[in-house]
Amino acid sequence: MDKFYHFLTLVSIGLYWFLVAGVTLRIVLKRRAVSVSLAWLMIIYIVPVVGVGCYFLFGELNLGRKRAERAREMFGPFQQWFRQLNHCQAHIPDALGGHISKIDDLCNNRMSIPALSGNSLSLQNSTDEILRSIIQDIEKAEHSISMVFYIWHPGGLADSVASALIQASKRGVKVKLLLDSAGSPRFFRSSWYQMMKNSGIEVVQALEVSPWRIFLRRLDLRQHRKIIVIDDAIAYTGSMNLVDPAYFKQNSDVGQWIDIMVRITGPTVNVLSAIHSWDWEVETGQRHLPKLPECQIDPSEQQHPIQVVPSGPGMPENLILQVLALAMHQANHSVKITTPYFVPSNDLLETIKLTAQRGVAVDIIIPHKNDSLMVKWASRAFYGDLLSAGVKIHEFHGGLLHTKSVVIDDHFCLVGTVNMDMRSLWLNFEVTLAVEDQAFTQEMLWLQQQYIDQSYPVNKEQWKSRPIRHRFLERAFFLFNPLL
């Protein structure tokens, strides 16, 4: 019997090391950032068995066979729809400023999405204002409402939005609601889910979490977009989930979540509607491409061009990361960044450092308290390099700053759903807007200054004298950056 157990032990060890060798070879042969590959190798060797399991679950971009095939088949028809926008009056390449012109070239060449003019934008930074504005627009809806959110958390004004949707459906408005399964579990367990379905609303779980799918699809691949489209005439997007902050994560000791949304009218609404249609088809197989926008614009008025930049499986890789890098490389005077989760790839880190080292004033505003302990410490692992490069870091003390924004040279900005981490830039379904609008950007800049006024700057000399245990935690959690 002892010999049998000895033999079984040797076989188990042999199989495990054969598995480790196979995974190591797969990591090395995969074409990705060296820092990501090294981080995975560290995890596998430092955390035996668990590390290999983590790689199988989270190590590769795996959408699932059926969804992946569907996404590949969809790309051609959607690209053809986007390409038609180049021929409408709202695409005016000669009138685009330097920043957005190059981004228009990039997005057009990679996904056929052009920057469109003739829009109006409204920046909303009060969650109460945002939810009440959404309710008012839903109450006026006549034909259709399409929504996609990562989190829908019942309670407070979020319930008023749900009631408005139910009433809209009952009066004949077609309502489609796509919610991430992992982000919205409380919604799917609540009475609102069944009430919406009973009223005729199509409610779909995106990327459903299930034990049966654990090895068939990467579990932390999430639907992270936030989009509302009403009658193909009004759209919202930004950082805010469908939650009332007064009723959301009250026990997490981070304060209320601070968010923004952008309300849009004009041709860009139809582009956001097409992005929602993409997500709907990936999940359901049903195609509902919107009508092309009416592009009648007055050339004598300000054009407010917007470039919609989506990302996610099936779409061109690293598109939002490329837009970020392109925008920062064009900066002449200043770059201001707000992000709740800051765990950049090595490429993005070097872009930020290079921008500061060539004399551009770079400010990064990050929440002091974070709902993710791992992200909190991993973020701080980058502080030393950034401070040495001349970047100013501000830790926000007014709650969990969830706004995702970048303002370049005070007249061009990026706003959307994208965090400065590898999950957002490489993995999730995301969307950001590149906006060339002086008045809107000044509003965004004013808001960022309000955030800075509620922050404490990270002092370089004080940072160097931080406790040894803090340094250890930073480096330890930094190793897990592929999972963050």
C-alpha cells in the first residue's frame, strides 16, 4: 500500500510539473507584453496549483466558442454600416482639429468609425441630476429604449428608472435591457427582474456566470459599457452604473461613488445605438442595426465633433489604448487624468512618463480609498516611477472617485467607461468618446479641478520614506496585475 501511495504521489507530481511546463510554454509562445507574461509566470511558480488554475480561468482572452464565432461573423456587416457614415454630411475631415483628426484616421482605418459633427453635449456630474434626467427622457420616449450596463443595483432613484421603463413598455415602447451577469446579481435576484419581463421588456444577462462555463470562457471578461439610447435621438454614456449611490455599497467604507454621464443628441447617438446593437447580437444572435443618422447640419454653427471608440472581443485589439497613447503624444501643455483603478500596462506607463518628461504638466487623480484592496496597493507600486518622471498624483478624499476622463491641453477630452487598467484596455467591452468641444472640455476641466481641490497631493520625499510593510504590499499585489 505504501508503494502504491508513493507511486501515486510521484505520478501526481510528474503530471503537475508536466502541466506547469505546458502552461509555461503556452505563456512564452503567446504574443503579448513581456511584463504580462512575466507576471503570469511569477504567479504560477509562487502560488503552486492555484496559479495554474488562475491561468486557465483568467489567463487568456476567451469569449467562448459560440460568441467568438458570432463576433467574427458580425464584424463585416457592422463595419459596412459604420463605413457609410463617412459619406454623410456630419463627417467633415477638413474641419477637424489636430487632436481628433488623427484619432479619426486611426478609428476609421481600424474599424471604419468616423468622427461625426453636429452634436450637442451636456456634462452631468450629480448622480441625482443624472438619474432624474434619464427618467424624464424615458417618460418622453415614443418608439424605443436600448440600455446596457455593467451594474444595475436596486434602491432609491434606480427603482424610479425601473418604474419609468415598465410604464414605457406598457405604452408600447420597445425596451431592450442588457446587464452584465456578474455586475448585476442583486438585480437578477430582485422582484424588478420579473416585473420588467412581465411588462414586455427584453432583459438579457450578458456573459452569464455559471459553474458549467468555468473552463469554456474567461470569467472576468465583462460587459462594462454604460449606454442608453432613446428613440435613436438621445443617448447617455459615461462612468455611472444604474445605481443610486446613497443605496450602493454603503458598507464598503469608501464613501459615495462620484460619477459623470454625458447626454448627447445628434449623429453620434446612432453610432452608440450601433454599439448597443453589437452587444445585443453578441449575446442573443439577433441583429437590429439602427437607421443611419440624419446628417443635416448647419456649417455656420459650431460642429462639436465626437469620435466613438469601442473595444472588446471581436473588435480591433488595443484600439482604446492606442487612442489614449495618441492623445497623450499630441499633448503640448497639459494632461489631466481621473480614474478609479490605476494599474497600467508597461506601454501606458511609459507613455505617461514620456509625456511628463518632455515638459507636459501631467496630473493623475485617484481615489484615496478603493473598493478593491488589491488595486489600491498595486496602484501605489507605480507612484515612485511616476513621481520621478514629474507626474503629479492627487489622492481624492471625497468618496470613491469613479469618473474616467482625460483632458488634453484644456480643449480636447476623452470620457467614457474605461479605467486605466489592463482589464479595461485589453479585456472588457468598453466605450469612450473623444470630444473636440471647447465649452464641454472646459466644463470637464472645471470638474477635474474640483476633484483636485478635494484631494491631497502625494509628496515625493514623503513617499520615499513610507513604511517597509507598505513597500512589500505594493510589490506583492503588483505581481497580480494581470488579474486586476
